Amino acid sequence: MELNTKGRYAVTAMADIAKFSDDGAVPLSAVAERQQISLAYLEQIFLLLRRADLVVSERGRSGGYRLGRAPELITVSEIMRAVEERTRMTRCMDEGAGCLGEERCLTHGLWAALGAHIAGFLSQVTLRDVIEGHCSGRLAPGGVVGLHERVAS
């Protein structure tokens, strides 16, 4: 799966703010220190998150960032879209790239289906789930629906 640092860092930083924002705005420098992420890189990411209304900035001595909505109303998928992060399994999921010639590659359907499962999962996981450690509860019982039945037979 192709997932760059921008998407991972955006989700991590948003989870940090969700966890530590009880007393108001959270300074981005505190997030950078706790999560060991470059402050300059976080500033770039938070510009995108602010444009998507996922965070609100507050100026002044006690300034920083707070969530734009309650953590149970923000999904991981929204965060990743805000920072222009796509979840794709292979290059062949791009139009006209990766597959051989004009035809789809042999495994195109496999990667498309897996990508759809991942996208569906991320659209159901909220920041609240992340900070409370309830992400695995969003999976279908037994993992990906139908996979174990086919493997067992």
C-alpha cells in the first residue's frame, strides 16, 4: 500500500490534538515534540487541515490548534483526503499508468478490491476510535468478509 508520511503524520498529529486539547488549543510545537515530527513539516500539513476545516487555529499566548469538530465526527479518511493522501495499492490504480498496454494487469481486480476495503475501513474509523484504541473493532468479524472462507476451502 502506498501511504506517505504526510498522511501518517496528519492522522498522528490530529490524534494528538484530540487527546491533549482538553484545556484549549494545543501548540503545534508541543505536538511536534511529543510525536517527534518536524515542526516545519507539521506547519505545512496543518495549512491543509485548516483549509479543510478539520482544525481551527487560535492566536496569542495560549494559541495553537483545536479540532474543527468533535473527534467522533472526524474520520481518518477525511484527514487523509485533506492532505491529498490517496490510499492505493499499486500504480495500476491510476488511469493509464502501471497496467501493461491497453489491458488491465492480471491482479488489477485484486488490488482494486483491497483498496476499496481499506478506503471503507478508513472512512469508518474516527479520531475518537484512534485515541481510544478501538480501530480494530471496525473490521468485519474474521477480517475481510469472505476471505477466510475461500482460503479454508
